[in-house]
Amino acid sequence: MASEATGPRAQRVRKLLEEKLSPVTLEIVDESDRHAGHVGRPRGPQEGIAETHFRLAIVSEAFDGVSRVARSRRVHALLEPEFADGLHALALSLRTPAETAAR
């Protein structure tokens, strides 16, 4: 099982999402190692660089009454500076506390 990401980008992402979404839970997993050689991943001597692909699981009241597409767009918009600086892809699970409780 993957563990919580703790690198510099993950820390920036966590801080921003906590400030903007006030999540009940926030899980950030760096899945960059699964994408070695993938478009957007550095090649050559820098290939060991991580933090290009994340899996985010966010539970927040901020998503209440918001469509799945709008939730995703909001998270992507919040992280636009990270995309401009090398973040390549996100896998998202975005739920409200009520949706999580119903599971």
C-alpha cells in the first residue's frame, strides 16, 4: 500500500488545499514512481525526481452541492501553479463528509 507523500511539492499542495478547502480528511500519495519514462517525467540523470503524479483523496464540506466535474476543476485550478512547475497528473477522490458516511 502506498504511503502518504511528504516531499516539498506534497507539502505545498497540502498547505494550499488545507487553506482553501478546509478538508475533514486529506490524503496525498506520490505515485510518480509508477510513471517512470511517462510523458512529463524527467529522463536521464534527473529521472529519480518524483512528485509529478499524485493521488489525492479529499473529504470536504466545500464540495457540498458541487458536481463531480466542478470539484475536479476547482482542485485543478487551485493547483495550477504546481502544474506550471512540473506537476503532471492527479488522480482524485473528492467527497463530502455525508458522501463518505454513506459508504
